[in-house]
Amino acid sequence: MTRRHKSTGRTVLNVVLIAVVVASGVVAGLATTSSSTGASGAITTGSVTQGTVQSVQTATGNVAAAQSYSLNFTTGGTVETILVTEGQQVTAGQALATVSSTTADAQLAVAQANLASAQARLTQDEQGGTSTSSNASSSSNDTGGSGFSGTAASTTAAVTTSPAAPSYGGGSGGTTTTTTAGGSTPTSTPASTPATTPTTVAPTTTTTTSAPNPVTIASDEASVASAEQSLASAQAAVTGTTLTAPAAGTITAINGSVGQTVSAGATSSSTGAAATSSTSTTGSGSSSAFMTLTDLSQLQITCTIAEADVSQIQVGQPAVITLNAITGKEFAGSVVSVGTSGTSSSSVVTYPVTLDLLDPTSQVLVGMSASVSIVTQQVDDVLVVPSSAVTSTGKTGSVTLVSGAKQTRVPVVIALAGTSTTGIYGDLKVGDKVLLPTVTITPNSSSTSTGSGTLGGGTSGFGGAARLGGGGFGGFGGGGGFSFRGGG
């Protein structure tokens, strides 16, 4: 019995010594491979290339038209015709729809007549005013010895014109004309005996012409100007009974119908994201325009950028755009505006950034969801390595060069750190291999750690005097480990 107990004691001691030796080997092995191997004994490397590295800012948004018009009749009435359909492309000035023009035509005729009357009155007053008067009188002719003797041989008309007296009642000076009809031309011979013979003088007609009155002329001219304005308004009303396209584009919405009564409205335009949802007021209580015209030849995407990143965005920066509905294709874009007024939501402030879609196809439709990658920085003709291979602080860092079984730490200068690759300057050449971090899964644990040979948990203590307790040796990362149990 005693021998058996001693043998058991030696067995336990041998187990403990073996466990210590094994544990020492594990720890030594971890320390040796931490900078060069993973748990499987293999290393992961990446290649050094030469090319371009970009730093990008990503965002999402929706496709919108760069320009859109909300169209309304400028003259109210009953819709008579709609000359286009949704989806139809139109040209600038093309007729799109009409309303009844009966009332507008009648008002135009009245305006034309009023203008003609005002112009005639002005013409007459510019020629000055005229007045005519007539009277009849009798006189006697002396014939005889000491007078004049004669006989009326023929009847003639004598016209005498003399300046008229100035007028002080509203006109200036004029001309007075006196006409005598049926008079006689006497033959006078001195006579020693005067004699008186009564004669009859024909009625006299007097016509007086006054100069134009400046006050009257000014009033007439004002009347003509007012009539011209009324005519222009009437003509515009007639024109407004036809809805026309203000620019070339595509009819993307028709909200009215033939027979509908519409009131006068206005045509408005909008740009960018606002163009997709622009509305204006039209007749019959409608909240949308009678028609919407959209310029689909120029599309844009408006996205939001967080305040921490918006300072990196500048007008003119290139972008790569992908659309959820069109897989496998990238579109070129360019930043056209950066908003200066931020919007706060859930304590996050963002700013609107608008990009032009430079090469859209017919597949691209307004409203499609888009992902945007704006190139904020770019360096060309540099050495390029995977970003995970670089350990850096600011603009300096290092990579681990792998040459066979040899690993060498090489200092580098960071040209630009991109999303997945980093541009560097250093004593490397194209084709060199650099060490990448590995992912190690420890036994009895689901946790992982990223790095090359990182030693985890630690060493647990031993159990009782006769056996190695349950703690064991810690493993990589997660604290699992090797467990050795003794007898007893």
C-alpha cells in the first residue's frame, strides 16, 4: 500500500512537470510567432503596387431634375383642348393646352375701339379749334355832281383777310376771313351834284381758327396712353388662353382635363431637389400646377454631408455615382453646390451637397435612389499598399517587409490614406510583399483578435497539490485555454 501511494505521488509529480514543460513551450511558441504567424502558422501578405490613391466621402440621395416648371394658364376659363400627353417631349414655345377665348376676344375688340377714338380726338385737337359766323347789312352809295356816279355792271365776290384780334379766353391769336357775295364793282366819276342810291350788301361769313390748347393736348395724350395699356392687357389675356412651354423638356405631369374651369395662375420654375416636388396654385382649388414640364437632359443628386466632413467638399470635385435600380454601372458626377445652411436632426447637423449627373442614360429616372462617392483628395504615381499593412502616426509610419522567412520593419511617409489602400513613400519597390494582420480564433472560445501573434488571457494558477486545476493557460484573445487535469 505504501509503495502504491509513493508510485502515485511520483506519477502526479511527473504529470505536473510535463504540464509545466508543455505550458512553457506554448508560451514560447506564442512569443516567437506573434510578429510573423497566426494560429495556423501561416502569414498573410499584400503586394506593393504603384498607382493612384483616392480619399472619398460617401453619401446617399435621389435623382432629381436640374430644372422643372409648374405651368398654369395666365387667363382663366374653361379648358377646351389638351394638346400633349405625359412623357411627351416638347420644344420651347409649343402650345400645350387652351381655354375658351370668347370673353378675352370681346375685351380685345373694345380696347382696340377705345384706342382708335382716343387717337382721333388727339389728332383733331392738335389741328386747333375753328368757329364760323354770318351777318347781313345795307349801305348807300352817293351819286351826283359832287359824289360818285356809277352803275353796277357785274356781280363779284370780294374776300378780305385781316389778322384777328388776340383771343384771351383760352386760345391764342387766329385769323379772321370776311367774304362778301353778290357785291358790285362801281365806276366812280366825280360829279358836281351828289346823289345817294341805296344798295344791298350780301351776307358776310366769318371763320375763326384758334391755335391748339396745350392742356387739351396733354389730356388727349394721357387718354391715348391709357388706351394703349388697356389694349396690351387685352392682347395678353388673349395670349394667355393658350398654355405654352417656356423651355424644351418633357411633360411629366398633367393635372387638368378638358371641360375643367381654371382660374388665372402663374408659371414658376425650380431647381435641384426642389424641382421634383415643386407645386403652384391653379384653379378649382387644385394644389398642383395644371402641367409639369421637366428638363430631363440635366439630372442632379442632392445628398447630405455631416458637419464634421463638409469642410472637405468643394465645388468641382469629381464623384462616382451608382443607382440601386441599375446594377453593375457607374456614372460620373461633379459637385455643383455646397449648402451653407445646416439642418439639425437628432443632434446631428448636416449640409446639402448637390452633384450633376454627367452622363445619364435613358434608364435613369427622376426619384431613383443613388449612392455617391465624392473624391475629396487624390494622389497619383505613388507606392500603394493595403491600408491594414500600415502602422502610422500622422504622416509617418511603417510596414513590415516580408522576404521569405525574414521580416523587416520599413519606415514610410504617408502620401494619402484612402479607404482600403494607402499611398506611401519609402524604401520599397513594386512587387514587394508586406505583412497583413491575421485573424486568429482561439480554442474553446468564439472571440477573435486582429493582429499577428497577440498573446491573450494569461496563465491560470495550479489547483491542489496533487493535480493541475481547472484554470489552465490562457489562450489568444478570448481567455479560453488549455486545461490539464491530474489524477486523484
